[in-house]
Amino acid sequence: MEILFVSSGNTKNGISPIIYNQGTSLKKLGHKVSFFTIKGKGLKGYLGHIFILRKFLKTKPFDVVHAHYSLSAMTASLAGARPLVVSLMGSDVKASPWLSRLIKIFQTIFWRRVIVKSADMKASSKIMEANILPNGVDFEKFKPIPRARALEVTGWDPGKKHLLFAANPKRPEKNFPLASASFELLNDPTIELHTLVDVPNELMPYFFNASDVVLLTSLWEGSPNVIKEAMACNSKIVAVDVGDIKEVMADTPGCYISNFDTTTFSSKIREALTHSDKTTGRANIAHLSANVIASKLTTIYKTILNQ
């Protein structure tokens, strides 16, 4: 199949690694995947790419156009992309009521199939015919790495224990204050808290493997890849119950669900720190490997082409 991915290209490294990795997994199945990125933020940036994308679509025929995130999907819709599959993320259905209303309008008029990442997202979107398909994890990239090597790459002190808040603390929806306050309650100079800002995706496995516990304190999520990637590295995790986290982590020993109470979250961190070094997370999410998800995505494409 000839597939075109349409998405934002506004991150420091261009296209989101989550989207790029999904395209790569489809290529491994023999499909031809092209990428069209929208560079320019805000309404002006997206509207300005309607005619650019329309011109690009005339350069070659595509069997399927797959847009990622709602604003990219709206641009693709107005550019005449057909048939159009749309992947919505947590920010599409959780952040803004007006955006949710726009999504419903475009979904009714233009979109052939909508994909959401979790049952929670499906309920929030109110698109009952949406397919639930989380992003897959590249098991070749995200895997256990010797701790000494991981600490060498990250530059972290091998004599201390390390907590990883795997997000930019300036993003309010990631709720860094809960992670910071929980860390302060530990009151232990042998433990350090780290955050991530503009770390290349290829280095992420080293940060997961250097961490003693990975933390997620978000106010909302769809199906956070950081949790699945950490589990593929057999990392210990403490996370709040948002999105599909409870379902993904299930009863994996060493992975803990907390509420938003600082004392409770801090106690879960202590519990995780006393757990044995690694978890069975990798084996427990084998069904979420990129190859498995790519096969399911291919089935969705074929279904709309056969209708």
C-alpha cells in the first residue's frame, strides 16, 4: 500500500518519534510510507498548509492518508485527502471542549475512520464507532540495557538512586509539582530526581535503564508511550491512574498505581525502590509491540479500502 502520514513537524527534532516509529513499523511490513509535516503553529500555520498539502497530494496517488492529531486531520480534510484515517491523541479529546466539537463535525463529514488510543479516550471523544488502537513500542530499540552502560550514557551518579520524570516539567498537563513534592517527601540525599527536555528518542532507552523508578503524574493521558517504553525496558514505574495505564501495567510486580495525593505517591515510590531491580514488564506488553500494532493498523486500512 502507498500510505501518506500527515502530522505536525514542530518539535525540535521535526516529526514526533511516536508517529515516525509507527510509519517505520508499517514499512517493515512492506508498505510504502511517505511523511508530510506541517511546520507552523497555531491556526495560521495549519490553514497555511491546506493548499501546500493539496498540491502535494497531486504528485502521486496514495491508497490511504493517515493524519495524526486533530488539527493535522482538519488540514488534510480541507486539502481533499481521501480516504482519510485519523488518529486522535489524548490532547485532542481531553484539553478543549471547543476542539472536541470541531472534531465531531469533521469526523461526521470527512473522516472515514477514527482511531483512539484507549477506551477512556473513546468515551471522552463520544465517537462510539472509533477503533481503539494504542501506539506500539519498538522492541528492538526499547529493551533492557546493562545499568552501568546506561549510567555512563546519561552521566548520572552511579552511587545514587534515580527517579525519572520522563517529560518536560514546563508542560502543565504533565503535573510536575506532584512528582517534585513527592520527591521532597522522601527527604533522602541518596536519591535524585531527573526530568527530560529535548532528549533524542534514540537515547531514551538509556534513561529508562538508568532509572530506579520512572514517574508519571499527568492530569490526563490517552495511552502514554512513555509507560509502554519503560515497561519494554523492564523498568519500575509509579503512575497515576489516567488513560489506559492501569490496563497496560495490570498486575506487573514493581509497577504501582497511585492517586494524586502527595503522601500516597511518595509512599509508592518508596515501595518501588525496595522492589527487585527489574520487572516483567517487557513480557507483559508483548501484545503492544510495534509489529503487532502495525498489522492491526493494516487491517483497518484494508477494511476501508474494501468498503
